[in-house]
Amino acid sequence: MKKIKELIPILEWLPNYNSSRLKGDFIAGITVSIILIPQGIAYALIAGLPPIYGLYCALVPQLVYAIFGSSRQVAIGPVAMDSLIVATGVSTLALAGSDSYIAIAILLAFMVGSIQFLLGVFRLGFIVNFLSKPVISGFTSAVALTIGINQFRNLFGVDFVQSDQIQYVLEDIWFNIIDFNVHTTVIGLISVGVIILLRKINKKIPNALLVVVVGILTIRYLGDEFSDVAIVKDIPSGLPSFSFPEMDISQIKELLPIALTLVMVGYLETISIGKSLEAKQDEYKLRPNQELIALGLSNIIGSWFKAYPSTSSFSRSAINQESGATTGMASLVSVVMVLLTLLFLTPLFYHLPKTVLAAIIIVAVFGLVNIKEAIFLWKANNLDFWLLVVTFFSTLLFGIEYGIMIGVGLSLIILIFRTSRPYVAELGKVPESDFYRNRERFNEVILDDEVLVFRFDAQLFYANASYFIETLELMVEEKGPRLKLIVLDAESINRVDSTGVEMLKERIRFYHKKNILFYFAGVKGPVRDHLFRGKILDIITLDHFYMRVNGAVNYYKTGEKEYQNKYANYIHQSYDR
């Protein structure tokens, strides 16, 4: 039964659900749905789809996640970033809004869900960890800016070009902004101002719903004066029909890069949101691989009911938690509200100005442009700052797909660079103590011309074995001809491979020929096991291994074995001598 509950988390909380939770969950569900419905319509337009598909995306995926998601507060549905990525990928294969375009977008949801599900089943969620935080921040900020600027066409009532390469959009805006529609612009800018003002007053106020209602009433009753304002018009009523996505191998191949991008972005969004919400309570634990399974099933089953790719929303999840949600019941309430809207309320959105939807989107996404993170990284870590900057501008200039690829590529390059060239320090003895510290950081430490103590702050393997030799050689040369002992402080080495072992054996032989001893201090058990299995004891004895640097140096200086013999079992552990 425990295993079943892990696979279907709703079984963990639903049987024990009590009325004391209902008020908070009900209010949260209503609040989220009030925001979700106009956002769903708006985000469908970003994706190049008819507005109704935003509501389809808010229906079945949200229901499925409530059943299978390990987080009880994450809100699933259409989001601006994923919608733009969908538009970017699908627009190259079909005309926006056409039947073939819709079919491809639904197929994309099925592909994304299938990949997510398989990653979760095979417990491969860790793969996404290769995207560093600066890359995520740079990518998210760039996509948010791209989404917002692409919405200027609806905000100003000018048919600007749409692109995920922002330079083309800005160029078109520069030359054609003079053609802006006065009524459209006024309504849009007022909506932006009202949303920002209401957010500052109280974030719980349904600002999106209020501007939607005012916008609809304005066009409905002042239609003659605002006849030039573009509106949503007919949104069909009714529930989505069941059907499997149309499978086309050539389209699947074309969509695969976009699908992988959506998988990574969607999972990162969900995990980052889920972790932040998890930290605020102690009733459940977020399980990353279960989240992949839940997202996968949400998109797979959602695609059977005409949903395009969906994921978690930063803003709606935060509002869900702030409004009192404690379980997935809040999501179920939200599903019911979307259901009622699809059945009975879609005609009410006929007069909704597109400029109001643009205002909602612009305010929502511009809040994702993380300037504070860039400032922090500039002060804290220059390399991470430039990684953020390169990812940001790559995404802006080359498009979302290439932006994420460049960001991931740079992350891996930096990871390899840092791993292959770790920090190495020469250590000196702290006066009147048994401690050894970095000579570069502590000027008062005592250095001995006969002894070289150095620390290697990384695993020792094929990628950095040559760097180990190069760095050690420079230290040895600096010491000069009086050098008689090298002590490797191995406390920071948590792994060594066969290349590392062979390199150490070669170095020990090399220095022995020069009458220089080579001792080890603070070697961890697993590392020592690898050294012993690699037959390092064929060229040195157990007397070359010490618990601490001070013990190694003292033994060299005095030849005293009492300490070594006393703690031999702890130094060598279970090794059978």
C-alpha cells in the first residue's frame, strides 16, 4: 500500500482529508481559477492557438497533477514561457491558428509528456541539474523579456512581427510604433497601471479578473467608440473531445529539440517552485522523480483532450499557497471552476480586448526578469555573472532553442574546467599548534624547506591527473634542492579512479629516485580502498599513511611510531595487512 501511495500521492492525503482544510483549499482554488482563466486565454494567444486551448490546458493537466503530483500546492496549467517556446517551435511547421498548427502543438504536448514520464520512471531527474542557476536565471529573464515585448503588438494595436529573436521585433517596433491605435493603447496602458497598483496594495486581489471585467464592460457598452479595438470574439463552449494526437515521424524529428527544451524548462520551473513551497511547511516532501512522472502524465493525458504543453506557474503557485491551499483539493476546485467556464461562461469573454490580455501577460512576465540575481553574481562570482549574461543575450539574439543550448553547453564547459583545474594549496604550520593552513591566506604560517605539504580540493581522476602533476612540479621547483618530504593532504579528495592511482604511483617512484619521500594524510576510506586495490602498496608501505598532516611531518622529523601504531586501525580501517 505504501508503494501505491508513493505512485499516486492523492491517496496519501485524500482518505484523511477533513473539513478544517476545506475553507483554505476552497478559497485558494477559487482565487487561482480567477487568475488562471484570463491567463489561460492570454497564454493561448502567445502560443499561436485559439483562446479556448488555454482553458483546455488548464483542465485535464491540472486534474492529473492533483492526483499524481507530490507537491500539494503547485499550480499546473498554461504558462507564458512554455507558450512562447511552443510558438517558436510550431510556427516553423505550420501557420499559427490553423488546424495543422493546433494538431502539431497537441503532438508536442504528447512528446513532452512522454519524455518527462520516462525520465521519472528511470529516475533520471538529476540530468536537469546540469543547468546551473545562472543559466536558468539568464534564460528565464531573456524569455520573459521576449514574451513581454512580443505582446506590444496587442498592447498598441500594431501588427508587429513576432519572433523569439528580439532584435527583429525591436526593429519592427522602432519603424512602426507611430501607427499605434490610440484606443487600444490607452486601454492597455491603463490596464498595466491598474494591475501594478493592485499588486502593490494587496497581491491577493484578483487584479487580472478585475481588468478583464472592466475591459469587457467597456467594449460591451461603449462599443461604438471603441470599435477599432481588437477583441477576443467567439470562444466556443463545451468540453474538449477525446482523441489521440496525430503521429507524424517527420514532425516528431522536427519537434524533438523544442520538446527537450520544454522538458528541461518545465521540470526546472516545477522543482524550483515546489522546493520553495515545501520549505514553508512540514506535511509533505517533494519527490523530484515523482514530479517528472506527474508532469509527464499531465501532458500525455492532457494531449488526449486537446491540451498543449503545460507546467507549473510561479505566480499561481505562490498565490495558491498564500490563499490557504494545503492539499491538492485546491487544484480540484480550480478544475471545477474551469469546467464551469467551458460549459457556461465562455460567451462572456466575447468582448474581451486583446490589449487587456497583453497587459496581464506583460506585467506577469516582466516580473520574472531577475536583475537582482545579476547584481548579486557580479559581486559574488564573476564567472557565474558572465555565464548569466551570455545565456541572457544568446537567448534574446539567437532564440529560445539556441539560448538554452548555449547555456547548457557553457555550464558543462565550466563544470569540466573547474573539475579539471581544481584549487590546490600549499599548507604551512600554524605557530604553536598541530594545524596546517593555506599559505596564501595565512601569512603567519611556518614553512619548512625540507617539507612540502599540499592540499588537492577535488576528486582525482583522468581529467585532472595532468594538472595534479603540473601543479605539484611547480611547488617542488619552488621548494628547491632541500626538499625531502612531500605530504598530500587528501581530506578534500572524495574519489580516485584508476588513472589517478597510476599517476600517484608514477609520481611516488619519480620522487623516490630523487630521494624525496611521499606521504598521505587524511585519506578517506573509499579513496584508500581504491589506492590499495590499485596496488599502491607495491611501492610504499602502510607507514606512508597518516591520520593528519602533523602526524606525517612528526614521523619524518622524529621517527616516532607510537602515534601511528596507536591509531593504525583508524588510519587503515579494515584493510587486511
